[in-house]
Amino acid sequence: RAKDTQSPITLEYRADVYQNTGVDWEDVKLTLSSGNPNAGGTQPVLNPWNLYVQEPIVYTTRSASAGAPAYYKKEAEKSAPAPEMSDEELKEEGGYDSGDMESEALEVIDYNSASTTLANYTTVQEGATTAEFRIALPQTIRSNGKAEQVTVRTANLPAFYRHFAVPKLDNDAFLTTGLTGWDTLNLLPGTAQVFFEGTYVTEVNIDPAYTSDTLNLSLGRDKKVIIERNQLKDFSKVRTSGLNRERTFACEIKLRNTKDAPINLTLEDQIPVSQDKEIVVTLVDASGAKLDEATGKLTWELTIAKAETKVVKLMYTVKYPKNKFVPGI
């Protein structure tokens, strides 16, 4: 929960607790653990990885008839099926022990036995840390299998706020927040409901195993930041020189802050990235944006004062053979 852009984030960590023992738990003190005994705690062991060459087995389909060549007869003798032998003969030849079949039958898993439960077929995802939460406030959990929501803990986390915009895809600005200190709370993967200024904003999934030291959340669209992205037709043109054609693309982005306080805004746009040596992309003007040459992403870090309007320009050229077609431009 975020009260406003000047306050820290309040994080309420909750758990769904249910039980079906047949006995209602009246005013009990719960201890919740983030560990899972079904996951096992033994470290894996690497066994030797052995390689070997397997000789191919060649089978012949020719029968040894009287008129066939001698080597065909020899191959046929090798591939001819062995005569059937009785059990007593097989025992004398060392073929098999009569107890072998019974031993194999004992290896079949009885899925209806009492030792096999649903836990054997349940996969549980958990974080890297294990913690226990002792809840001092007595709770009542009915024995009906329905989850009762229990608040585990509440924490106030430092947060920084900034706006984010990609006007090439969406003209709205989005208010975002970055949380620090969340990694000390021993969170498990789960769904979080986000509230800003008393209003429900969105629902996000949080997985501590895949989140960095800063947890970034979107707090929704901010209509008080007005953004326009317009093409500059006077600068956008096509020019042919020799065997090449050069196209110039130009646009300007206007950003106006109508809020009662200054804002920090991250603005993103892009230029194309050439995958062919015959296509040359040149950035002419980007109003001081930072360029990632590998992806073509342009990033502006702007501070816009109250009632201020800022304009950034973007201009680039694409040169390619005039007898070829370049899709996407």
C-alpha cells in the first residue's frame, strides 16, 4: 500500500491457512513455516558420466537355401532362431532362475497402498530461505478445508517513485515504485494486490527467486502527465544518391507535468538495428539520450518541474541499396 509519492510502502504479508482434521481450532497460536519437508534436504551428488561406443548389430534376412552362396548360408545359420528349451534345460544352461519373475513383480509400485499419498505428486515452489512465523494473536481455523487469511507481519519499506513512458507504444505515463529491504522478509512466491492513495491499482506476481535487490512495481497510469509524440514532416524525407537510398526519420516528444510537484520521468524510444552490412543506421539527434547500440533503445532521464513542458527530438537515417526492399521502415 502506498499512501502517496512521499511516503514509504506498507507491505502486509498474509497467509491462507486451512485444515480438515475434523476438529475446529479455537483461539490457537499458529506457527507458520516457509519450509517444505516434501522438498527434501539432501544435496545432489554427481555420478561419473561414462561414454562408450556401441557396436551396431547386423541382421541378415536371406535364408540358407540349397542354391544360395556359402557365405549366405553361414549368415543364415547365425541368425536362425534357437530351438525352444524346457525350463529344466534352461536351468541347466544357466538361463534364468525361477525366482527372477517373482522378484520383478515385487518392484511394481502399488499406487493404492497406504504409503503413497498425494504429496508424492505435488510440486512445491519455494524461496531460498526458510523461516518460521509465530503469531501471538490467537486464531480460529474451522475444519472445513476453506482458507482463512492470516496476517503474518507488516513492514514499512523504503521506496522511491518515478514515472515511466514509452510514447511509441502508449501515450500515457505510468507511475512506478522501487522497493528496497524486501529481501529480509523471507517472502514466498505469491500474488500481491497493489493499492495507491486508497485505490486498488493492479495485481502482480512476486517471486523472490527471480527478483533483484530492488522490487519494481507499477502503480498505474498518471493522467496528469501529458505526452505527445509527433512526426516532423519537414525533416522526414527520402533521398536517392547513386546506388543507395537514404530515408530520414524525425519526431518530437512533448511532455507536460500538470501535477503540483516536480516529477522524475524515464522516457524510452528506439532506433532500428541493422542486421545487414548493406543497411546503415545513423543517429543524427537524440537530445542527449543514452543509446544502447545492441538493442537500439534510447533512454532519457528527465526531471520535469511543476507546470513545465519539455520537448525532446529524435532524428535518424537509414541508408540501403535502392534496388532492395527493407521491411519495417
